[in-house]
Amino acid sequence: MFYWNDILAFMLVKSFLIPETLQHYIAANWVHEPDALARLRKETAEMPNAGMQIGPDQGVLMGLLARLIGAKNYLEIGVFTGYSSTSVALALPDDGTVIACDVSEEFTSMARRYWAETGIAHKVSLRLGPAVETLDALLADGHAGTFDMAFIDADKPNYPHYYERVVKLLRPNGLLLIDNVLWNGKVADPEATDLDTTILRDLNATIHLDERMESCLIPIGDGLTIARKR
């Protein structure tokens, strides 16, 4: 468990939703982070696009949800350097499987190092290429209704395409998690009309009205939707 100075050195991904003092408190009293994940987070924090990484508080939540539903098959769209996939894979049984979709050989090379270090590499199948094509291939190969849990954290313009495909791939009572759904508060700003904000705002409305799903929005990180397939 980290002490206070460690918390300052391994800051959470900053959230506009929670004051910094509370973020420190949460990290000190709630986050139990394996050493390898702390090092992955520190290494990623030195990258120019480190803001793409989820915080350890969210990683803890995702691992807990995977354990609560007894997840065995996990689908991830947007791997980056591997924090979320590692957090969930560690929560899966030894014969669990992770289908990890990304387009970057550079970023996922770091993920592969940490998958190996944490002993979960045998669970992970990395699919490099456009995720829509990977998801379509999974559907064509008969994987509809087979995934216990999925996470979308990738390019925002494709979120609606990922959503529709992932809903089909989830089993009944499977969980779908979607990151960045508050988009630094811009989704609630009527003057924000850029493409990413508009797409996220429309997707939030779609999910809210989607009778296939039961959903809630958690004020963690940049906003996390958790939806159960009915």
C-alpha cells in the first residue's frame, strides 16, 4: 500500500469531477495497486499523450466488476499501454481470455511487456488493426453473445460503431464499460459542438434510451458508463 509521498509521485489521472485533495484521499485509502501496474503508470506518465491512460481508481473498479460477475471472456477496444487490460486480466481466472484491439504497435509494445511481467500474457490475444474490422470478424466467426465484459476507450468518432457491435458480442447480463463519456464536461455544454463532443453526447442519449441495456454513469476519471445487457 502506498504512503502519502508515494501518492504524490504516482498521481491519479486528474479528473475535473473530483478535487485534487479528494483524489489523493481516494488513492491513499482505496487503491491497492500491484507494483507492476504502478510502474506501468509511471512509465506512461512520461509520454506526451499520457492523458489517454485510465487512473488506478478506475482500474480497481474494473477488476472488481470482472470478479463480481465471474468474467472469463473480456473484450477491449483501445489498449494504449495496457493499464486497463492488465487490470482486468489479473481479475480473470487463469483460463480467461482477453481480446485486445488497437492500431498502435508502438503503444501496445509496452502493454505486451507488462502482460508478460504480470503473468497474464497467455490470456491476451492482441488484434492490431481497425477495431470495427476485428469486431465484425468476431461476429462473423460466431462470437455473438459470448463476452462477459467489454471496455471501449478509443477514437471517439467510432464509438457508435463499437457500441452496436459490442452489444451484440456481449452475453445477457454482460457488462459494457465506456470511458470518457463526460469529455471534461463538454457534453453538458450546449456551445460545444465539435465532432467528438457531439458524438459522445449523442451516444449517451442513445444508451439512455436503449431498451437492450440497463445503464448508469459513474463520476470517475472522465466519466464512465457501466451498462448491463438485459
